[in-house]
Amino acid sequence: MEARGSVSGRQDRPRIRFYGLSTCVWCRRTRQLLEDEGIPFDYVYVDLLDDDEREQVMGEVRRWNPSESFPTLVLEGRCIVGYRPEEIKEALRS
Amino acid sequence: MKRGDAIAKSEVEALAVRLTNEAEGAGYHLNPDRDFTLGLVEGLLTNARRYGYQVCPCRLATGNKEKDLDIICPCDYRDADLVDWGACYCALYVGDAVLVGTKKVGPVPERRPPAAERVGNGAARGVVPAGKSLPLPSGLVVALPVWRCRVCGYLCAREAPPGVCPICKAKAERFERFL
């Protein structure tokens, strides 16, 4: 599994930033939901980063989600923490 | 087996069976969603290979065992989350309502303090780690030290904590001096 990458999706959908852990089953479900919905997203698996990069990325996560938990999704200035399919779909519609 | 090798399905299933037996023997339950549970167990084995201990697959470990002690599965937060949310943080362990299907598992908020607020042994509770002495209230004399399992709350009065908690199977290092 790659530590970082991009997944393309429908042009009319906003691009999401996905912070997750490669071992986390909730992160896996969240990513699957984004793929099923055709959402373009950039992903990063924080557990696969080296120390320096990890600290920098955790700084980003912390700004959105002070509890430093995963998955953390950032879309259009808002943040959704955890696998919340309804909330994610709702945010994508609005 | 080397770090880069895929984890064998048989290894995942064997650990799932062991964890199920240990859980049921002590009144705990693994998540009945089998595929979900096997995914988490695979994550535990990945982390065991990566760090040398089975850290929660849904949390970010540092690789420093002392700092990660509270999130080695079963974590220090499991029992409180079972009470409040019907499942532990990653939902490997579930309560009766989820087991019988009257409650669905949803996201469990992270109860562990963020990194900046943690001290010593992971948690931010100012607890005394195993092996360290605790100042007793003045006048209180105990014939033997009392040890508390930080995972399940089991207490025992003996010279040193047991190697493995007889209830939840947490190792000696998860005990704190209680009295």
C-alpha cells in the first residue's frame, strides 16, 4: 500500500483530503465509500510515513481534528471524523 | 516471517480464535461481524510485526513501547467505551447489545488524550507504573501491595503483579500500584 496518492473521480465533485491508517478497518470502509460515490480524493496513510513527514502531516490533522484520530476527512473547509456514511454523503451533496 | 511478507490467513484466523476464547472466558465478546473482526485481527498482526507489540489497528503508534502501552490491545480505554458506546474504539470488542443485534456499532469518539496531553505511560492520569511505589495515605498500612490491571480493573494483593492478568490477559506491564 502506498503512503500517499490520489484517486480520480467525477469532475463535478469537490476533491477531498483523506487521512487514515493502513491497518484501520474504519478507514478502509471510508475510502471504499468515497470510491463507490466517485469522489476524487487525495489520501495519506500516516502510519506509513517516516518520522519527519509524519510530524508534519499530524500537524495538519490536529488543526482539523484535535483528537488526532482516523479517518479524518477534510472537504471544502470542514472536517468529518470517523466512518459516518450519512454525514459524508450529505456533505458531498451540499 | 519477514516484515514485508503478507500475513497468512491461517495466522489471522488462529489469533481470532484465541482472542475469542479469551474474551468469552472472561465475559467479553469479539465483534460478531466476522470479516470486520478478521480485518482488525490482521491489523493487530501487522502492528505486532511492525512494532513488536499488538497496538490498536485504528490508532497511530509511536513505536516506543512505553508511550504506546495504553493502546496495546486490549487498550486501557476498552471497558469504559464498552459501557458508554457498546463497543471499544476500534469495535473489535462489543457489548451484549451489539452481540445480539439490538444495537449497531457507530464511530466511537477517541477517549485517549492527544499526544501533547499524555504523560509517561501513555495515559494522562498521573498513574504510577508497575514497579514504582505509590505514596500511601498517612497511617495506612498494607500487608501486601495491591496491583490494579489498567485494562479491566482486576485487583490483587501480592508482592508483584501477575505475569498475565487472569481476567483480560493483559501483561504485567499494564498493572499499576493501587495501594
